[in-house]
Amino acid sequence: MAAWGCVAALGAARGLCWRAARAAAGLQGRPARRCYAVGPAQSPPTFGFLLDIDGVLVRGHRVIPAALKAFRRLVNSQGQLRVPVVFVTNAGNILQHSKAQELSALLGCEVDADQVILSHSPMKLFSEYHEKRMLVSGQGPVVENAQGLGFRNVVTVDELRMAFPLLDMVDLERRLKTTPLPRNDFPRIEGVLLLGEPVRWETSLQLIMDVLLSNGSPGAGLATPPYPHLPVLASNMDLLWMAEAKMPRFGHGTFLLCLETIYQKVTGKKLRYEGLMGKPSILTYQYADDLIRRQAERRGWAAPIRKLYAVGDNPMSDVYGANLFHQYLQKATHDGAPELGAGGPRQQQPSASQSCISILVCTGIYNPRNPRSTEPVLGGGEPPFHGHRDLCFSPGLMEASHVVNDVNEAVQLVFRKEGWALE
């Protein structure tokens, strides 16, 4: 099977205001450079950057020094971007404009919300579910995020738990001492929206399972669980991510793994996704490609963007996704856009991009001192696959086109390849 057909393409920040965020980052008093405005006449770029955030630009809430150097190269003397840039992160427990404000403070230049792609941003394309009553899981402003994506009728896990307190039984301190009266006035849930890792995993896992097994009426229950089950839309397949800790932390992909395993164990059937997005999904790269095109159009750059350079620190999400999208673009260039497997929304306008080049940095997940650290300790065999269940494991797609120390070196590399001055 072709690699692009293997993806199930149906498949936190402090939220400070920009000025307060700059102060928190120690940048108060430094002039902010405007990174998104029409600049002076310049040879129009034919390439753009897809920049990961965690492990590339920041570690937790600390900016990586090389990122500041990189952005001094990416903007001209007037503080305007020289090429289109989109920030593509698998984070999702924050509002899009809040993430833009955080980046503005950390990088010392103003980032617009439409330059930021969160893991769940492509859910805007799944309009057929926007009117359905959806159970939303995650943390942070989950209701606001869901509404920003177009979902108009959502219920949170906490709201469901309060409506049916007998469902949440793991925490002994939260168990009721008396049995409440049953409720029959709670509207049926029609789907599940997984925006990111929740705080109380056991509660979310239990209640999501209750909704799926009861066909959306957890207060009633069913003798036979329905299959196919209710629609599930999920974002962020990262098993691990890198913060300030020395070792990687669990990501939402770990939560999805738990949910999939429990569902399979209980029902004997496979949990299915109607939408699965975030890197390395082709759908996310299509969405990013479209934002790059629109950004170039707004800047008045007439030349089409032909090359995308994807800079990341995670071989499984950043490198795999960029290489997968590169294969997709190559196939589209020669034979027309290939099918994405199980379906999902399509990019509305054909892409002018012809390539997506992967660049791996060494400031996050990837450890250059032990690049094969994911192999088993004893014996031979294949190294463990950290990708999602619905991805075909193709080791070649985890090999970056370029490996550099940091994002500043990545920008220098691209500018040299494109014949651009290293301002």
C-alpha cells in the first residue's frame, strides 16, 4: 500500500495578554518586531516554513536561544517576515489566539493567530458534525476551542459526570454516599470530540467508554454495545513530547492508546475514527499548506510557493509527517491527488507546492548522541513503533532529509539552498 494511503486521514499556555506575556517572558521594554505585514519590494519567495513549536522554538515556557537567532534571520530590517511561516503544533489545550500571543512574547515578534495551527485546527473542515451534540475531552478552554472549530452543541466530561455521578467511581473521595434519582432529561450524545489529553485520565476514559457503549445515553445503558459506534474525532497522535524534563512526557497519543486498548478489550472490536488529525496526518499538512498559500497572497507575493520546509524535533510526528506529505505531493504532481484512504475532507484548492522537505533538530525529542535509542535493549528485531495504530510503519519515512543542531541552523540551511541572503 502506498504510504499516503496508510494514514487514517479521516481521520498550555498561560493565556496572558500579549503585553503581560512579554513581561512574563522577560521581554518587556524590548521592541516587538512586526512579523506579519507587507514589506518593501523584494524578490518574492517560492518557499515557506512549517515550524514545530515544542522542542524547536521552546522547551515548556522557555524559549530556545537558537529560535531568537532564527527569527532575526527570518525578518528583514523593518521587522517583516521575508518568507511565509506557519507554526504547526500538536498542542491543543489552548486557544489559537492565546498561542499566538505566547509565541509573540517568546520570540519578540508579533505572531498572528492565522499563522498558528493547533492539533485540532483541521476539525473546522468536518462541518457535517458541527451541529451534532458532542462530548468533548481535553483540558484548558475545551468549550471555547470546540466552538471556535464550529461545534455548536458540546458537553464536557465534567458536565456529563455531574449529570450522572454514578459513572465516576475510581476516585473513592468522589463516590457518592447515597444513590441519586435517575435522570431522563439529558439529551443524547451524538459523537465524541478528543481535543487533547485530559487531567483525570481514568474519569475521561470511563465516561467516553460509557458514551460509546450506550450509543450516547450513558444513564440508560444497552445490553449490546452498538457497532459501528458513535463518530469519534481525535487530534494529536503524539505518544511523547518534550518539555523542561530530561525525559519525554506522555502525549495525547498515549491517551488514545489507552482508549483504543480498553475498547478493544471490552468489545472485541476496533475503535474507529471518523477524523484523526495533527501531525503526521496528511490532512494537517494540507491545512498548513493552504495557510501558507493564503499568507503569501495577503503579502502580495505573486510567485507560487513551490517548496515547504518542515522543521521539527520528533521523528515520528514531524519527520514522518513531512515525508509522508512529500510523497503525497510527488504523487499529486505526476498522477493527480491520490486518495487519502478512508476519506475525510479534501483540500478545497489544489496545492501549488511540489515538495515538503523534512529537517530534524536536536533540541527536543531527538537525541543525536543516541539516535537509535528507540531500539530494544536486548536482541534484534524492529525498534518499537511510536506512531499511531492507524499508521503503516515505514522506517524510511522517519529519516529526515537534513539533521541540524537547532532551528537557527535549519533556517541558514534553507536560505543557502534557496540562494537567500543570511540577514
